[in-house]
Amino acid sequence: METKKLTAADRKEIFESIKKKSDGTMTIALAAYFIFGIFLSFFYDTYLVAFGVGGLSLAAYFITKAVLPNSNLYQYVLGGVLAVFAAQFIYQMHGLFEMHFFVFVGSTLLITYQNWRLQLPLIILVVVHHASFAYLQYLGNKEIYFTQLDYMDLQTFMFHGALAAVIVAICGYWAYDLEKKTISEYANKTALEGQLKNVTNNIAFAEQISSGNLTVEYNLTDSGDELGKALVKMRENLLAANTKEQQEKFITIGITQVGDVIRNNADSLQNLADDFIRTVVKYMGMNQGGLFLVESEGSEQYLNLTACYAYERKKYLSKRVEVGQGLVGQCFLEKDIIYMTKVPQNYVQITSGLGEATPGCIVIVPVMTSDEIVGVMELASFKPLEKYQIDFLKKVAENIASSIVSSRVTERVKKLLAESQQQTEEMRAQEEEMRQNMEELQATQEEMRRKEVHVRKVLEEEQAKAERTRESRNVLLKLTKDEDVQLGNWDTALEKITSSISKFLGVTRTSIWTYHEDRHSIISEKLYVKAGNKFESGVELFGKDFPRYFKAVLAEENIVAENAHTHPATSEFSEIYLKPLNIESMLDVPIFNQGKILGVICCEHQHEQKKWTDEDADFLRSCADLITVVFKSKQLNSLSKSLSVN
């Protein structure tokens, strides 16, 4: 991880705890050094050296630390003190080789400060001490102890010094490496804390966004916070989308309100203009507005202030503006919007109960369709307008323009219609007298003609009914006298009855159904199909599949369905039965036995709808009674057979 350049304050913060811990260690070490020096004094009576040199060394260290507590100078003094103690021990033990190792002990102790520079005063004093003492001993000074040997040649001295330098260099590098690791750990910790802070801030920022607060401020404190940048960008996109949505909603709602005004005032141009300018001024939060419509005076055109609205009070003013006169007239000529934020003094004043003031902006919009301009709308406000508000004004101006054109056309048509009606009334008044005379003459003839037509129609209907009744009576009489019907031959009798019904009523299919004992289903006893002159039977319908039809039949009422696909009782058969067979109309009449419903006669007509008459239903009811007789005869036959068998 890349680390920034550390300031003195940063270094102090990083190494403060290390320094305190090392200071404690060094205090113990120096005390041990001093005590060890006293211990060594017993071997060669070097008490003065132990107390004098050792005491001065301790004094140098602690005095420097006390006088300069905020400085690291005492640490460098410590390096020198450790070197002096090593020299003291060598001297006290008359050059004992083992005492030289205290140089390495001191160098190792200095590593705890993690500052390689502290090795410099140690090694410098050691080099000076060793070189000077070795030289003095080399010159034959017996009181100077550097080594136990009487003589140390240069080669031995060089190896001795090189080894010490290597060890001190290793300790210095060790201190340097620890320092870099400590700084790196601090940088990592700082970075992690910064990231944690960024995450916390990002979470709070995201929660504000999720709660709908899109205007919350967020300052990026870290240029590397990609999540924060993404959240800010997301907030900006959401804010832009929300703003756009609000603007579109503003336009949509406004156009809807204007549309309501147009629909509610389609019959009056003046009411339309008044409601329109009032609605626009209030919805836009403007302070004043006027609607100028083009009028004609001979061959010349001018703009007339048709409606004006200010501070929720209508001002009934009379104002005429010539084409090209002022900003309103210029807007009419150029057919383009005019928007001004620097309004000239005395151009227009917004009046309230407290006085008058010049508006902050003026917007003048041409009221025009795609090919015709019908007027100009002028609005004034203390606040400047946004682009979407101006776009809204353009759209409503187009809407009202079309309505104005339609309203004027409607008024002209009404005027022409009124004139035409007036002329018609005048002509009607002139003709009324002549018509009254003619009506009086024609009244008697017309009344006689109506009575004659009515009598003829009644006679024709009665004759048709009589003929139809006679035919139905003959069919019923023929069926009644039929041997199979009288003997109760069920299948044969039903074939004759169904074919006779089909031929008489002119239907393509006739069937007879009887109820199962549990009333949950009906069974086709006989179906006559005109096409092919054939008979079928055995089909069973269940009430759970066709509940409306069964309900209607059990209600013991006739089902008269000219359109079987839409009739409530038969529409259930449309997809699975009627359409496949091209059946359009149905007439169903219940069959009774001893007051209870036995079954139903069903007439079906294909390919075209058939208009059923009351006579058709009466004929089927008679056939139903005949079927009841056949059914009873069938039961008697079955009973007789049972008795004869017994």
C-alpha cells in the first residue's frame, strides 16, 4: 500500500508508545549496567571508575531526558552512554575479551527504538575508544587496558573492528526494517480506518437516498472512495430522473386540467377563455395573465383581450392591440414565443392590495394550431420560469387553439342555423294557414284511409292466424289419430311427432328430451334432423355442465331464443354445440306429467335466426300434451306386460 510522506506529528503519534516502552527498558538496563560496574569493581578495586564513570553516564542520560523531554537527543546520548559503559567494563576487567560483547548488547538494546541512527554515536565512540586504547597499549602503556594480550597486531585489530561494524550494521538494519514495518502498519491502519469511515458515511448516505432524500449533501473525503463516487453519481441520476418525472407529471396534470376546462366549456367561447386563463395562471403560480384572440374588422385584423386574470380576481378590461403593436402584436406576427426576465419599467404592473410592482418575467405565447394562429397568451410573474414550464405553456396553447377554432366554427354554425331557423319559421308561418286548410280537407280522408288500412291488416292477420291454426289443428289431429301414438309405441310415435313438428314449424332439427329420475340430467329420446331425414337418440346432458339451461327448464317456462348464442339460458351451448352445427335459434317448451315436468321439446333452426311466434309456442305445448299421452300409454303398456307376466 502506498504511504504518504510522514510529518513530525505523524512520527510522534506512531512511535510514542514504542518510545515509552523502550525508555522503560533502557532505565532498567542502565540500572543493571551501573550495578554490574559496581560488581566488577570488586575484582580490581575500580570503585572510583564504577561510581564516577557510571554515575556521570547515568547523569548525562537522565539530565538530557529531563531538560529536553520533547526531543530525541537523549536517545543519541543513550547510544554514547552504552559505549562508555562498554569501555568502562573493559577497563575495569583489564581488557577481558568478554567485556567487548557489551558493545553488541548495547547495539541490540538500541534496536527497540526502531531508529538506526542511534547506532552512530555508539559505533563512533567504540571506534574512538578502541583505536585510542589499542594504540596506547601498543605504545607500552601498562595502565591502559584494551585487551588481555600484551600486544595486538594490526590484522587482529582490523578483524576485531570489522566484526563489530558488521554486528552494529545488522542491528542498524534491523532497527531500520522495524521502523519501516511500523510505519507501514500505521499506514495500513490509517487506510483501514479511513475505509471504515467511508463505508459508514456511504451507508448513511445510501439510507438517506433509499428514504427518498435525494438532496442530502455528501462530501467525498477520499479520492479513492469509488463506492462513494458511485453513490453520488447514483444520487445525481436519481435526482435527475425524479426531477424529470416531476416535470413530466406537472405537464401531464396541467394538460388534463386544461382538457377538463375545454370539455366543460365547449359551447361558450367566452367562458372557455375565462376558465382557461384562470386555470393556467393558478396552476403555474403566476401573478397575472391575459388571453388575446384575433378579431376582424372589415379586412383588418386586431387582437382583443378576451380574458384577463390577476390575483384570483377577474379584471373586466377592454383592450385592443393592433397586429405588430408591442410585444403581443410582435408575437402574433412572428408566431414564436417571447420570454423576458428584464421587464421594462411601466410595461406592465402586477397589482395587489399593497401596491404595484414590476414582474420578474414576462412570457408571451402564440395560441396557434399547426397552420393557423388564433391569438396570443401573455403571462407575468415575479419568479422566472423553468424550461419545462415554458414547454407546458406551448402545449396548452396548442390545445386551446384547436378548441377556439372549433368553438368559433360551432358559433358560426349556430348563428347560421339560427338565421336559417328564423327564415324557416317565417316561411312556416306563411305556409301555416294554407296547411291548416289542407289539413282540414285531408283529415277526414286520412282518418278513413287509416281505418281502412287497419281493418285490412287485422283481417289479414286473423285470416293468417286462422289458416295457421287450422293447419296446426290438422297436424295435431293427424298425430292424435295415429295408431302408434294411440298405442303408446314410444319410439315410433316420437319419430312421427318430431318430424311433424319440424315440417310444420319449418325448423331443421327437433328433439324430445326426458329428465332422469334425479333431475340431474336429461336424455335425448328422439332427434329428427331434416337434412337426410334421419333420427338420432341417446345423448345425455348434465345439469352441472349447463346450470343456466337446467334452471330455466325447471322453472317450467318456455325458452324463446331468437339468438341462441346470446340468450342467457342457451348461451352455454354456443361453443360446443351451436356453432359446430350452425344453430342460430332455439324454442324449448316443457313437457308435463301429472303436474310435474317430464322433459322438454327442443326446436333448433340452422344457418339463420328465426322469429318465433306465440302460435309456434302454443303448437309445441299441444305437442307436449300429446307426448304426455304417449308417455302414459307407454307406462300402461309396461304395466300390462308386467301383470300378464305375473
